[in-house]
Amino acid sequence: MATDLQVISDLAGGNVYYVVWNAARQLLDWSDHTFKSAGSATTKGLVGTESTDGGGAIESAYIASIDLAYLNATPAIAAFWVDAMRRTGGAINLAADLLLDTQQVKVSAGSIVANGSPGDIPPGYVVKVGMNVTSTAGNFVQVYAAVTFNGQPVTLGEDDTCVFDCFEFETELSQFGGGTDPVGPASSNQFETIVANPNFVDDCEYNLKATVVISGVTLRGEDFFPVIGSA
């Protein structure tokens, strides 16, 4: 997952922190990385690290790195607002501290996206499917599916699902699957399962399809695989 580097210049020797809000006006609690009401949050702000290279003796740069997966790890775009605040007292006080700047960021699958509206699925998602015969007799086959976003692996959650369907090419006769076998993610961040007795026909091509649901968003992928018989 990507990180967003927040940098702002302010008076040297100050106390600058960053607050992240979602569209429901909940802030990110940095103690457990969940969004909640301001009154319920334990750690309301991420303190910026002062760099004296930011502007000489009068000003400094205040830098903080935000893991975007904490904001939104799902495919659907979500909008967030990052407030840069200067602390005026000994502790963070959102009502009394000085707002220096606000930036909006739109995040999908832990990455910033430039285009699209909240709820949209940005281009760049790919479901890659694969199939391997796991016995010399050909009576077991392993099928798998992995999801990437702009070439980077997408982390799968325990509630995400995948359904495999395999069809004989051109005839569209169902070989196995039929939308009945949801498969949980493996530790390798891919869905996989073993199918017994696929009953492939020699010298025939098959179309393997995967329907993946991540956080309520449906993504699809497919590929073609030949089965070569003995001479």
C-alpha cells in the first residue's frame, strides 16, 4: 500500500499535527486506525516531524507520512480531508487550535486516485486467473485468482469472496463451478481451490472465469487454457 506524505511550512519550533476526516465527519483515531467521532477518539492527530530545512530560521517544514490503507483499502473511491493544525496549548484541542491548511485526497485500495467520484471504481483493477493440473492423471486441478490495482497486489479480507466457473470454449458448456463455490483468500493474497475430477476433454480449450467481491464491489476476470491430449 502507498503512503501520502503531508508537508506544510509553519513557524519554527511549533507544534503541528494532522487530522484526517471522512465524509461522515469522523476522524481517524491514530491509536487503532479506525474512524470515529471526535469525542470518542483517543489519538486525534498525527504529529508532524519538524525539519529545519523547510524555511530557514523563521520557518520549518512539518512532515507526516500517512498509510493510505488506513483510510480506505476497498476498491470504491472514498474522499478524505486532511487538516494541518497548529497546537496552541499543551494538548490537542480541535476547537482552539489553529487550522493551517486543508487538503482533500481520494483513495482507492490504499492508493491516491486523481479522477473519479466517491463510490466509483477507478480503472486499473485486474483479476488474474490461473489453472494448474495437480496430478499426473489430470483428475485434480488447482484454480486461483489474484487482484491487482495498477500492477500492485490488492490485500484480500476474510469477508471477500471468489466464485470460479469453467466453460468449454465456444460451446459454453459448464465444466465445473456453476457459481456454487465461494473460496476464501489464502495467505498469499489470492483465492485458490482444488477441483476434483474436472473431466476435461483432450485437445479442447477451456474458459476459466472468476467473480471476485471485495468489500461489496464485484470484479471479474477470465483466461483461456488448452488441454492437450496424448499423441
